Amino acid sequence: MTFRVKFGRQEVPAEYGDEDTYVFLENGALKLSFKKPAQWDEYYAPHAWYQVIAEENHGPGRAKG
């Protein structure tokens, strides 16, 4: 696990991998980008996600490393 996202206060966090990325957009939305098994993006409105928990070396907008 390199980062996790909680979509609700009481929800168990979803886990994402080393090559996946997250970005906080100016409007408060959260963008998740995936590389495997295919490349795609997902967007979550500000009220649709609660918290991002990331390892120290997996900052916003970049893969782990």
C-alpha cells in the first residue's frame, strides 16, 4: 500500500498501488490516476471523499519513489 483513500468517515480505506497517483484539484476535487491494468483517471467531488493517507515517499501528483 502506498496510499489509501477514505470515501466516508467510518468507511474502511481503499488501497492503491505504487504507480497510482492522486492530485488535489483547485476546486477540492480528488483525481486518482491508474496505470495498471490499463491507464485511466477517476474524479471525486469534494463531498465524495473524506481523507487521503499516503506513505512519506508518495506525495500528490507522483508515483511512489
